[in-house]
Amino acid sequence: MNNFRYDELVQKALISVVRDVLKDVSENGLSGSHHFYVRFRTDHPKVRIPSFLKEKHPEEIMVVIQYQFWNLKVSPDGFSIDLSFNGVQENLQIPFSAMTAFVDPSVKFALQFTPSFEEDSPFDPKKESIKNEIDCDGKIISFDSFRKK
């Protein structure tokens, strides 16, 4: 008998949504009022960010992808992007396994993730205890509440 790992399947499906959206933006740019808040763990071993950001945000940071971004490149495992900090363009490399949230406030759309620090190990949602703003403890979430009416 198969034991389906629904948590892993859902995590992969949600990451594919983010990947597809970012890939579209990398090819066509942002349209309309779309913009994104991406929250991720800075202590993830595969995250590459400038040292001043790591010092200021040793565990987690949220970045905004809106007006000033360049060189957005998306791979199956993550993305890299140049963002402006205090007028200086800096490169960030963010694996999807480090993400904790992806939000497009222009359409009231939000996804929450449990980061995985061990890429080759099974996804374990109990491994990390991260304070999350979106309440998901065992409740069914209706995506209708995130859709623009």
C-alpha cells in the first residue's frame, strides 16, 4: 500500500506556481499592478545574499520585486535577481527550498511554504518552527478568499 506524502506533493505544486510566475516575469516583465513579496530564510545553506543583509537579517528576510529589479533568472531549483539596496544593485540567489512566503498583494494572493534545509531529505513540516503570518494549522484554506472580486 502506498503512503502518499501529500505535504511533499503540495509543496512541490505550490513551488511550481512561483517558478512559473517568476519565469513569466523574467521573460515578459511585470504587468499591471503586480508585484511580489518573497520571504525566505537567510540561514539556508544555498542562499547567496550580500553580507550586510545576512548580518541585518540572520534568519529571515522579505524582499519586494516591483520597480527596481534586474537580471531575474529562474531555474528548476530557485532564482537569482539583482535588487537595489540603498541605491546599490546587489545579486541575490534564492533556492525555492528557502522560501517561507510568496505574496502578490495586487490580487490578494498568498502562498506559504515550509523551508527545507536538507535538499536530499524528505520534506518534514515539523522540522522547522517558523512564526508564520498565515494561519494553516490543519485547516482547509479556500483560495477564493485570495481572489480579486
